[in-house]
Amino acid sequence: MKCRSYELFFEVFSNKTRFRIIQSLLREPKSVNRICGDIKEEQSKVSHNLNKLMKCHFLDVSRDGKRRIYSLNKDTVIPILNLVEKHVGKHCCEGCLIK
């Protein structure tokens, strides 16, 4: 078991700014500027957190001219979020869904 890897995963996942970025990207892939607008944070803070998300492969990146377009990792992150949504909907008393 890679305990430190698990710690890093949950650390990345539990940060409020990063989670708000993830929520923003659930709707569609976006540039850093659009993410900033969605979550009402400065670009430097968003860029720093995008790098953390990239390091743990939560995101995929493509290019659109000079812009980098960020999207959630469809193979692992989206299924995890779907499982979390199922769990929260069934077992968490506040019933706040991710989407």
C-alpha cells in the first residue's frame, strides 16, 4: 500500500479551492480565466491549484491556440465523483450533491 500516495490524493481532493475547481470543470472543460470567473479567485491562486491537481493527474490539458484547456480525468476522477455523489445522496444528512 502506498500510504503517502493516498495521503496526497486526499489532500488534493479535500482542499476547498481545488474542489471548487473540480466542480467548475464538471460542467465542461475550461481555460484558467473561465475557471477564475466561476470560482471568483485570482489567477495566481487558481494556477497554483491547477498545478497541484495536474501533479496527481486529476486533470487533462489540451491546447486551444495559446490557451490551455483543463478537463477532469474521465478515466478515474469522474467515476470517483459519481461514486461520491451516490454515497452523499444516500448517506449524508445534508444531501448536497456534487453536480
